[in-house]
Amino acid sequence: MIGLEHFIGVSSLLFAIGFFGVLLRKNTLVMYMCLELMLNASNLALIAFSRYHGGMGGNVFVFFTITVAAAEVAVGLAIIVALYRKRQTVEVDELNALNN
């Protein structure tokens, strides 16, 4: 039987992979994917706690979180595309200045 600790373990592992991906990577697209991985890990934990406690509060919260994440993906990718068009790179080290 898969219990709460299994879901929380997978959620923690996914969150850690995303966290270290954001810290260690230099490509903005990879960093963005790692941020999304962290968001999905927190959603998994919310669903697991909701299932464990038998309520629907976590499920409703995850529904709204996924809705906001869809809008965030559109805006985030638009910003990355605009930066690429302006600077011809997606490396974070070369995007440190906001001028030009």
C-alpha cells in the first residue's frame, strides 16, 4: 500500500531536484523548467495531504494553482523569447544587466 510518506518523499525529491537545478544551471529555459518542477512538487504534496485527510480543500487549491501556472508559463516564455530576441542568448550570466 502506498502511504502518505511515499507521496511526500517523491514530492520532496522532485522539489530538491528543481531547487538544485535553479541554483546550478545557467540556462534560463532549464531554470524555468526547474521552477515548474518545484511548483508541481508542491502540488503533489497538497494532493497527498488532501487525500490523507479526506477533504477536498487541497484539490481545490491545486486546481487554482495549476490555472495560475498556465498563465505564468505563457508570460514566462514570452519574457524568455523577448530576452533571446534582444540579446541572442538565454544564458543567465550574460543577462545580468537590464540596460541595452
